[in-house]
Amino acid sequence: MKILVTGFTGKVGFWVANNLKYRNIPTVCAVRNVEQAMAKYGSGYEFVRLDFSDISTFDEALERVDRIFLMYPPGQHLHFDVFLEKAREKGIKHITYLSLKDVQFMPFIHHYKMEKWIKKSKIPYTFVRAGYFMQNLSDFLCKEIKERHRIFVSAGNGKTSFVDTRDLAEVSALSLTEIAKHRNQIYVITGNEALDFYEVAALMTEVLGVKIEYTNPSIKEFKQYMTQSGVDAQFVNVVAGIHMPTKLGLAKGIKHDYMKVTGKNPTTIRQYIEDFKQDWL
Ligand SMILES: NC(=O)c1ccc[n+]([C@@H]2O[C@H](COP(=O)([O-])OP(=O)(O)OC[C@H]3O[C@@H](n4cnc5c(N)ncnc54)[C@H](OP(=O)(O)O)[C@@H]3O)[C@@H](O)[C@H]2O)c1
């Protein structure tokens, strides 16, 4: 058994690779720049170059592995159809795909198409349909929290089913190591509670000991401020889009598949804030 982990430098892939490494499962971490990854993460990982927009990187990445943790990165001209065809030719035994909660209602997004393509490839799969990542607070929401003590995003008063990406990684790693048990299964992974951003700000205030506010900007205000601050306009649109279901009250559903797969309760947002406190101080 050897597992290719894509998106290693991202919010989920990193934890998938570490979960597998902790359990001594042979793993290859796919990155676009091997030298940079080695300099940052050290020699404790095996790296291979993989760029989904560059077909010439596919063969080597698929060499000597038989399972894949697959994520869909930002960007354009990504050749997942070719990648999946090559994976099928090479006899890949299982793909665990990082998908999105409620994807079945969203035929216009890439995850919908990806799930269809993976099924069509006949490679056994697990779809991990994820709720809203807690780790977004350490990522694109971090700068405003740290510098201006505010959660600045246009999510209205809606509640979101937050999930810790470490929990997503745990389910993904289990599905890749116990493939018979998780073959062709779909798991919807969320935490145990849906919160609005006012409640998240209150929790952050309590844990960090610094007053954090949720300012609930309008979409227009959010886009204007972010683009004026130099953030790429396309990315700003993506972030605004991610929060639209929350604003519309459609993101609050909780599922208990994490408990079903692991036998444990999912990580609470309080625990996540405590663990990553240093990100915002
Ligand atoms: N954020 C959420 O709340 C949420 C919720 C549900 C589902 N999702 C889904 O989760 C996925 C994102 O996962 P993430 O947050 O872990 O990732 P991320 O933190 O956004 O990082 C992106 C990763 O993709 C890699 N990458 C970028 N372009 C690439 C390319 N052309 N070829 C190969 N790798 C490339 C990056 O590697 P480099 O180091 O090479 O840049 C990096 O590892 C998306 O599909 C998103 O829809 C997100």
C-alpha cells in the first residue's frame, strides 16, 4: 500500500499526510514545487511534483502508488479527466475525494462533475463531503482577525456547520487504509453544532482574551474593501460565493457521519480555537 496525498500544502491534505505518517503508512505528498516543500517541511516526507494543469507531471505522480487522496485546487485549466483516466490505467485501487456538503443540489460546481467522473472511471471511491472549514479562520479570514480584531466576511446572520479539517483528514485516512469497508461510500462530515459568526466571534473573544467582532458587511462592502486591500478580485468573488449559502440560511445542516466512521465526537470549534490560538495573536 502506498498513498498519494494531493493538496499537501493545503488545509486538509497536510493533515491527511500527517495522519498517515503517524500510523506509518507509506505516503507520497504531491506538491507543485518539491524544492520549496522540502525546505519548508523537511526530509520527513516523500514528495513528488504534481500540477493538475500540467499533464506531463501525472505519470510520475501515479508511479508506485495504489490509492489517492484527491482534492480539487483553485485555478483553471485543470486536467482531471486525463488524471482520472491515467489513474484507472495504472490500476489505482481507491480514490478518496474531498467534496462538498450538499453537492448533490449544486450541478453547476466542479465537485458535482468530479464525483460523476470518479464514478464513471469505476475506480472505487469514498466521497468526503465537507462542511465549512474551521481552518478558514486561520486562512483567508486570519489577517482581519489578527490585525483589526474582526471577522470580516459577508455571511449575514446565517449559521454554518463548521468542521475541523483534522477530522476530515482522519475520515479520509481511514477510508484509504480500510478500503473494503469504505468502498463507494459517501460521508458528510460536519461538527456537532452550527454557529453563526457572532457566536464564533464571542468564542474567539473568550479564548483569545481579545475582543473579536463579527462586523457582518454587505457583499458589496466586503468585495470593495477586499479588492481595495489588494486581494485578487477573482478570489474575493470565490470567498463571497462560499458564504452565500450561509447568508441564505442553507448551510446549517449537521450530519453525524464522523461519529459513525470514527466512533468519536467531532472537534468543537472551541477546541480548534484553543489549539490554533497563536494564529491570531
Ligand atoms: N474552505 C472550505 O470551507 C471548504 C469546504 C468544503 C470543501 N472545500 C473544498 O476543499 C478544497 C480545498 O482544500 P484545502 O482548503 O485543503 O486547500 P487549500 O488550503 O486551498 O490549498 C490549495 C492546495 O492546492 C494545491 N494546488 C494549487 N494549484 C494546484 C495545481 N494546479 N495542481 C496541484 N495542486 C495545486 C496547493 O498547493 P501549492 O503548494 O502547490 O500551491 C495547495 O496544497 C476545494 O476543492 C474546496 O472546494 C472547502
